[in-house]
Amino acid sequence: LHHRRLVESLSPHFDEIVIIPCGPRPDKSSVNDIKPIHRATMVDLAFRGIPNARVELFDLELGTFTRTHMLDKIFRVEGEVWHIIGSDLIQNGGRGDSFIHRIWEQGPELWKMLNFAIHARGGYDFRQDDLPPKHHLFDNQIAGSSSEIREKVFKHQNFSNLVAPEVSNYIERHGLYRGVSPRLTVKQSFSDPRLLIFSDEANLRAREVVEKISHLENADNPNMILVIGGDGTMLRAIHKHWRRRLPFLGINIGHRGFLLNNIAPDEIISGQRELMLSHSPLLHVEIITATGERKVSLAFNDAWVERATGQSAWTEVKIDGRSRLPKLISDGILVSTAAGSTAYAKALGAAPLPADTPSLLLVGSNVIEPAGWKSAHFSLDTEIEFTALDPAKRPIEAFVDGVAHGEMKKMTIRVSRIAAVEIA
């Protein structure tokens, strides 16, 4: 909450505030205490609803730590950049011995060049000559300690007054900062359902359900996304709303409905049904097209490549940088999440996985060589790479959750570090 209050207090003074949770840092080991996906989710939840604040997650997704001088260059094209820092970073600045001088990359130069919005933190006194040349001092006296919060969580002490209610609920739900692996499947009750409704408008039965429960819709402050339709409707809802960081509950009015529930709308209205929430990752997919263009997409179900002509596709498959199938001759090859394994992966002949299985599924389509190879499972930290071996003669087309991305030279697939959903 002290981070949110700081942003709220500075918000009237700037056109926009950008919050950037960092990737791995050499000077701050606590950023590695939990997986990036949980940090990304909590940051989105913590700063939700501040009109001119936006969260950028590129450092978490890429596993990088973008230094301040690079951030200044990145955002300079948008306007005049000010860097928000605490007064603890400027102590002894008059002697050229501040934290910025000593620790930051290009610190002495940045001290002279950058605009600093300084938040006066209690307990960190400084002299007038400690202030950098270009600064504005905000004496907002907002106290707080992230390490104190983590310590309270670890000791099972009350911390609800130190974080936003949505963040507190998320920490408790997943068992974060407790020194154990976070839970992938948890129970959750919704006694006061506030719904963001996403439905298949072409389905008459879906429209009837929407009319019956429309009084529960609260699009401004929802605590659940209710999906009414089939698996395709759920997939579209996830792509549109995953960044809201709310559980997705589906009512099956479609065909298969693997990701949805065969329950009556009355059970949602009552709010008495206890739900099982499964944490499902999205895939981060990077494609280098035949023309050299780089495309990045997210997939909930799967990403695959397939032959673009009547000739078979020749593909090299690398696992974590090591060539494991130097020449796969087939119609194509696919990577699926566990939750998406009931879709195209199943159609290719692979056995579907329970939705909460911590595994990726690799499956080939009409494989000629190597003879007998069909599929394999890999852990969630695996990176899988497909390379077209003869793109001129045997062009290969790329697909992400069924969306065509044209002919490709290379496709790299891993679990996203920032994108995941909870399916009820």
C-alpha cells in the first residue's frame, strides 16, 4: 500500500506514472523470492484503478534488469522523464558518495543529467547539498517496508493492513513467501459474486443465461470473469482479459467445454459453491518470419508450425538450446500447455493432461522421421525452439492459438513469466 500511496500522491504532478518491476538484480536478491508470474500479478493488482498509472512488465517477461540510463532512453521519446527515488539514495550526494554514485551504472553521470522526483523517506536524513542538480522534492511522508511485509507473511502474522485486499487474497490463496512451493490448485469461495460477463453472443442459450444473471454484473469492480459458451469463448475471454488477474469461471453452453463447467446459473447466483482454482500458464511465443520480422504472442492452448505447401516440413527441434531432433520430417509439430492439451494436441493423437499438470506437451503431426517418434513431456521451465531447415523449398507456417502468423524461419516457445490465469 505504501507504494500505491506514493504513486497516488505523485500522480497529480505528472502526466503519467510508469511502474516497472525489475527482473533479477545483483543488489537485491529478494526479487527472486517468488516466481516472476506472481510478482507481475501482484503489481497489476496493487496499482489497478489509478487513472494515469501504467505497469510495464518487460523486465519480468525477459528476465532482464534494465538499468536507469536505458530506461531514460526508452521513455524519453514519450516526453520529459523524471525518475522517482527515495531520499535514502541521495544521502552523501554532496560528497559524491551516494548510493546512486556508488552502485548505479553510470551513476556519477546520471546524478548530473537526470531529473529526480525525490520522495522524502522517514529515517533517511540528508543535507541540502546532497540534492542532485535536477530535482523536485516531495515531502509526502509515506512510510512502509516491503521486507517487513514479507517477514510478517512468513511468520503467519497479520499483514492485511499493509497491502491491497486483492494482493492479500492472492498471497494467501497461493501460499506465497512461506518458504514452500506455491499452490497450483486452491479452493476459493465467492459469497459476493461480482461478475464481468463474457458470452458467446451467437448462442441463444448463452444469451438466456446472461439475462438471468445480469443483475450480478459489475464490470467496474468485478471479482470474477464469468464465461458463457464453449472452449472457443473461454479462449477469447482469456486473451482479452488475462491482465485483469481475476479467476475465470465458465458455464458450458458449447460443444465439448473442457475448460468450463456443467453447472446451473442458480449455483453462481447463490454464491455458495466452493470453487477449485487451477493456475494455468500462458506460453510466450517468439516468431522470426520468413522476411526477418520478429513477432511476439501469447498462447493459452498451443503454438505450432506446419507445412505451407504439399511437401513435408523439415524442422530442427532444440530443447534448452540443445538439438534433440536435428531433422524432423513431418506435417508439423506443436507445443501445448496442460490446459490446452484437450485441443489440437489431442487431435494429433497425444493423451490429454489434467489442466493443473506442471508440464508442456510436444507432439508431432504425421511424423515420417525419426520413425516411431510421436510426443514428449517437458517441465515448465523448458524452452523449445523450431527452425525451418529449408524454408525456400519447404516453407513452414506458424500458428499461435489458431491464429496464423505467416511463414517462419524460427519459433521459440517457453512459459510466460508474466501471463497466467486461474480457471475455476
